Amino acid sequence: MARRAAGGLALARSFAVRVLVVNAGSSTLKLSLLDGDDAVLGERELPAPRATVDPAAIRAALEDGLGDADVVGHRIVHGGERYREAVLIDPEVEAALRELTVLAPLHQPKSLAALDAVSAILPAVPAVACFDTAFHATLPAAAATFALPAAWRERWSLRRYGFHGLSHSWVARRAPELLLSSAAGLRIVSCHLGAGASLCAIADGRSIDTTMGFTPVDGLVMATRSGSVDPGLLLWLLPRTGLTEPEFADALEHDSGLLGLAGSADMREVLARAGGGDGAGEDAARLALDVYLHRLRAGIAAMAAALGGIDVLAFTGGVGERAPLVRAGAVAALRFLGLSIDEAANLDATGDSEITEPGSAVRTLVIGAREDLQIAGEARKVCTER
């Protein structure tokens, strides 16, 4: 499908740019219309299971006012090695994004389906791709390189790409604002904890390490994703399951994590059952929570090591923002890093909040996930620079 070329952006320079943000997540498609001052004029969250979107529902939302935009900012999961910042989508860029589907077969198709659906309704509105991988383009070679044969790494561009970059980038921008500080010299460990979860080590506003790797299955325990698993175990297990490779990959993506451990992918239910006296259900939930927190603590400590210390710990994402027991459980074992949170502040935290215990050497923040603002900012930047 043809996209509007760069010349169409000239009109947008003369007034505040309204941005339609199209955020394709793990299970939903979020549409938000932001004015030039980032005020939300309207928003809609649509079901989007697996790799699907509903074009009819998108059309209804856009015709209900959300389509009154000067530019569309699309969250695109994978930009590969080529795209290190947001880019205007033209036919060449679109073709490249489709080629990158092989690197994110469970996520890229949904983003591209949303791009097709919105562009069919708003063909004259320029579209900008904002990448989850781009923030991690600054990873040093030591953090990005896998210890695999050089021929493999070069032929297939094998490296740690990292994901959730739009969320971590917002934390890198927002944390200094909340602390009335400069990003320069600030060492932040960002914890994006939602259905998907990852950590990022941020130095001077730049990503220098992260827990997700070549795919979004790597790293922390997530709602339905396994996180890091011994590759030798997977090689041993695959021929014994009787599953095909796609079926095996699907199990790691959709049947593992909290769901595999506790029978529920919802952290709220896991927390309730872990303390609910429900016999076997309580035991499974408690184990799931223990495994989740064990991996989370280890990851935070590893990110702090990559930074050579830590000044700020920031929680964001659905779990990070709304599960004080997870925040408390993570920090309780990390006092040796100078972390300590105030119990009352932690329980009462809403929106952007500081939950640091007085006297703590490290500041701890809860930051509302605002990928919409990050995408809108990147889309406007592309507009004004052309």
C-alpha cells in the first residue's frame, strides 16, 4: 500500500502538530490523539490478541474523532540494525519493516497490520515509525554481543537488540524531571514490568545494558513468556515434547512465565492467591512470585553493576506502577546497593511518585508509563527536522 511521501509534512510545520499514537501491545491496540501540548484529546483501547487487529474497530475509533491528526506515530517493535531512530514511513521503509518480521514474528505482524489499517483510513496523513529497539542502539559491544561463532553473528545480525525502548526512553526523560536533575551523570535502572517485562541500565540518558536480547522472550519472567532459560535445556527438551519448532516457540511465548508457574498470567491474581490460604493454588502462586522476584532482583543488581552503581531505581508498566508488593519484594533484598523505600509511600503511590525512604542513598520512583508521549515526541521531531 502506498504511503504519503515526505513532502506532505511541510503543512504540519505551521501549527501545533496533533499526533495519533498507534501502540500495538501484547494483547491490545491503544489509539491516542494528542494535541500540540501533549494533552490527550481522546483515546481508545481495542482488543488485539496474538498478531491480529480489527480494522472495523479501528475505523470506528478514527471516525469517532481520533482520526483528526496531522501525523501518525506507530510503535514498531523491531527496527533491526538499520533503524536507530524514528523514521518517516515510505514504501522503502515499509518494505524493510516487513523484512524484519523474521526477527520478531510474534510482534512485528501486529504493528504492520495496524499500520495497514490506519493508513487505509488516513491515506493522506504522514506515518512515522517509532521503534522499541532504537533506544538500545547505544549498547556497547560488550553488552550487545553474543558469544557465538563470528560467521553466525555476521550472517544473521545476531546481537542483543533489547525491547521496550520507548518505555525506557520515557523513564530516561521523566526521572530527571521529577528529581529536578540533569540526565548527565545520572545512573538509572528502569524496570518496565507489565505483561512483558525488561530492565534497562541508563547512563547519561542512554541505554548501556538491558535484559531482553535477540527476542522479547529473553530476560525476566513475564506474564506468559519464560524469560531466560538454559539453551541446553531447550535443545534437550525440543525433540522430547513432540512439538514442532513453531509450537515449541509458541509455548515459550504464550504458555510459560507466571501462567506456566501459577496457572494465571495476571499478577493481581497471583499476588492474591499467594497470600490467600488456597492450598495447592497458594503454593503455586507463592512459587511463581518467588521466581519472579528472584529474577527481578538479580536483574536489577546486574544493571547496577553495568552502570558501576545506581542513583535511581524506577518502576513503570502495569505491574511496576500498581503492585506495591512487587516493588517492596524487589527492593527488600537490595539494601546492599543503598536501596530502601518508605512503606507508606510505596502503598499509596499513584501516578508519578517518589517512594524513597528518608536517608536512602538511592532514589526510588514510580513513573507512569507514557509511551504515547514518547511516540508523539519522536513523531513531531521527524516532522520538524524535514
